Amino acid sequence: MAPALEPDALMVRARALPKVLLHEHLDGGLRVGTLLELLRQRGITPPAPDEIQLAAWFDANAHAGNLVEYLEGFALTVEAMASPAAMERVAFEAAEDARLDGAVLAEFRIAPLLFADHGVGGEATVEALLAGLARSTLPLGEKSGLIVCAMRHLPPEETERAARLALRYQGRGVVGFDLAGAEHGHPPGEHAGALRLVRDAGLALTLHAGEADGAERVLEAVRLGARRVGHGVRLVDALHDPRRAALFDAVMAQGVHLEVCPTSNVHTGAARSIASHPISALWRAGVSLSYHTDNRLMSCITHSAEAAALLAHTPLTEDDLLAMAGQAAAHSFLPPARRAQAQAEIAAITRTLGRD
């Protein structure tokens, strides 16, 4: 366990840690004040009248205990964001918040086609989000990038539409493709055609897997070409089950990196608590992984608060979290020179912390 620091002192240490953000949904990470303002601009009655009460509303909603209910809050944020100006603002603020929280590199993701029902096309959505990232202090293509998501519960032809949209902006700020949404009952193999299209074009894949479904889905995602897996925490079941050791070994052999989101996993029921979260066991077993926020608004979390929770409630140390940041940088979808630059920044900050 971490040294017995007071909570305020622990947060100071957590904020000082360099971070690489690989898993953050833009429509799940709005500032509370921004969401309130955007809702009012669109004539939508918010579920609470002010920032304090709206934050409390999300805090209460975060503890749904299952992924499907947890995802319901996105209907509100998507409707609020449904204009190019709002999207650009949200992307810009997300990157600024990540930088202020210690990120030296950040990738953000969203499903652009969700906004079509609100009158904003996929191209307009992607271009607005890229514009927001481009004017941030984590500049697009250098320290930030956009991952286009498809919603796995929709028909495969919709995933192919999202894939073709992502490829249209490949090399222009879009750095990867993802399958998101309710996992159980919607295995990634249902979208093999679209994933093949992306893979053959050389666009990186990260797929949500092993959060609300079993360890087998992690291996399936890897075999479909995923270089990273969102969550992947159910891989721990294979680690603890000798009968599935071959599954665990097969995942390890591919060098896949897990984007783990501990607080979100507790909120969706993928883990019972931070203390019992699989991240520690997987890390000790040699799995390449890092820790992330998933949805700062929905889970009422920051990257620093995530780090502080891990230090306070698990055996993980500052050295572990620094090593995770290095691994996250190495597995970023940004160009090699940018990954190397991020690793150098992490090393420099580490020295200032006296941890080298």
C-alpha cells in the first residue's frame, strides 16, 4: 500500500504525476458548467438547476451498478453537444483539462454518427472536434488525437459507415477506431468486416472488450486486430483459472495494452471496489496497462483523483503509476516521434519527483 498520507497530500502527489490519457469519451467528460450552459442554450431543461446540484445528480447516477444504466446519461450530453460550436468547445476544454491534470499526451474518443439524429452530420462533427483539439495546449497531431467510435449494438453497416468516416480523416487528426457501447450480447466479431476495412487501411484499432463480458472477448478483440483494449479487466478471470491459462497466454503473446478505467469499472459493476479492482493483479502478472478516466463527468472523476484512489486503496505505488504512464505513451496511436517525446517528458518529470 501507499504511504499513509493525508488525502490532501496524496492529491498533491497524484497531481504531480505525469499522465497519458488514452481512454476518455468526449461526450462523457464535459465540464458540469459547460453542460448546464449548453442545455440552456438548446432549450433543454437540465435534471438539476445549478452546477452543484447537477454534479450531485451525476454522482448519484454514477452508481448504477451496471453498464447499460451507466450509459443512459449520454443521451443528455449528446443532445447538449449537438452543434459544431458546442463540439469544438467540448473538445478544446477536454484537452485543456487533461493538460492541467498532468497529461503530456491525450487521445479522446466519440461516436460522431450519434449526432446525425440531431441534425449534425459525421463530417461536421469530426471537423468541429478536431478544430477544438487543434487550438488546445495539447495540440492536435502532436500531443492529442481523436478516436472515432462505432456503437456495437447497431447493425454492421452502421459500423462500416463510421469506419469510412474515420478513414476520411486518417492522418488529419483521427488516430484510431473503436467499438463502444453496451458490450454484453454484442461481440466485436459481429463487426469483423468494418474492422478489417480499418485494419487494412493502417488505422489503429482499440476495442472495448472484457468489461461487461468475459475474458474471451479480450482475445477476440486482439485477434480482430486491436492493438489496445478498452477496459479488458475480465482478463483477470483467465489469470486465476488454470483451465483458461492458454487464453491469458495468447493475449500476452500479442503485446496488447489495456486501457483500464478503475472508477468507471466500479460504477458499471465490472469491479466491486477500487481495493479489489483487477488492475493490481493484472499489473503484477505482467500485463501492459495504464489507468484512465473513461468519463470524467459521468463518473465524477479526474485523472489525478484516479491516481490518488489507486495509491490509497491498492498495493500500487507511484513507481507503478509512472511505469504505466510510460507504457501508455509507448502504446499511443500518435506518431513514433510524438510517443518518444511524451516518454522523454515523463522521464524528465519523474526526475523532478525524485523517482528515477
